[in-house]
Amino acid sequence: MNMSTTQDNVLRLGNVQITFKPYISNSFIYASGTGISHICYFKEIKMLSQSSPLIKKLLVGDRRWEWIPILVARVSLGLFFSVSGYNKLFVPERHADLVNLMSEIGVPFHKFTAIFLASVEFFGGLLLILGLLSTIVAIVLTIVMVVAIATVEIEHAIPKGIGPLDWMSWFLYLPQVLYIILFIWLMAAGPGRFSLDYLLAKKLGINNKDQIK
């Protein structure tokens, strides 16, 4: 490609000619050639985007309000798992269903395993609500969800004999997948300012403003 410049501020790219003309700090660019005509005010657009809070929020968000979705997600997950674990521990019908499921899929020590899993959900959910040891709880519950997907959901929830795209659609539709995504987000974002973890970190002098909102 032939590229050349002349003294009258003309840049040629092959058969396209770009002429630079002064217009508000030399930001006016007029390009012509092969029927192309385009006007761009690069500096003005950049200055507008830098000076407009709305444009900035639309493009990169506003982390000052990140604590709200973090709080809602953490407490919602905590309520769900604490109630689910409570039912599996203390409601006879639900506990029997879990024990039977553990037995059907061949889990060793299925009665103990059922009590253990229900306890993890119940106490883990309570800790999430309080925002205490949130990252550890998120890791443990993520492992539980991965095991549930691998041993139960893929085998019983996803239809057999479907194509890969349909299989992926069914897989992503599983609620456990959504829980895992939310847990990973909470691990990265932290439990938020309205949590016992935040207060503990602040007491220990390790409050990272970039990570704990």
C-alpha cells in the first residue's frame, strides 16, 4: 500500500486521501477518495465521554453501587441453601427423599452423606446470610454443586440423544450452573461491606477497597 504525506497536511493511503484541517484544536478530519466522505471529531468525542458521567456509567458501570447486587446475591443464596438444608435435615419426608437419592446413585454411607450434605447447605447458607467466611462457604458449595451436576443432573435432568447445542442449552438451564456462576462472582467480588467478613477485615487492617465493596 502506497502511503505518503505532503506539506499541506494530506495523508494518502493508496487511493484514499485524508486531509487534516484546523477545527477546534486541529481535530477536524476530512477523508475523501473513491466516493468516501467521513467526518470525525475525535477530540470532541473523547472530551465528551470523559466529561459525561452518564456515558462513563453506561460503558464501565459504577462500582459505588456494586454492594447492592453483591448483598442481594449473597443473602438470596444464603436463604435458599439454609432453607433447603433445613428441610433436608428436619423435615422427615425431605430427609427420606435425600437418603433414597444417595442410595440410588450409589453413594457410600448414604445416610451419613445425606446428613452431611444437608448440614453443609444449612450452615453454609446461614454463614452466607451473615457474610462470615463467605469465600470458604462459596468454594464448598461450589464443589457440592459440581458433584450434584456430575452425579444427578446430567444423568437424570438432561434428555438423552440430543445434539451438542441442545445439550449445552439444557446444561446451562440447570439451576446449579447459575449457583456456581454466582459463587465464583462472590469469590472474586468479595462479600460486600454489609458482612461480618468486611468488619473482620477492617479490624485486622486488611480492608482492600478494590476488592471489598
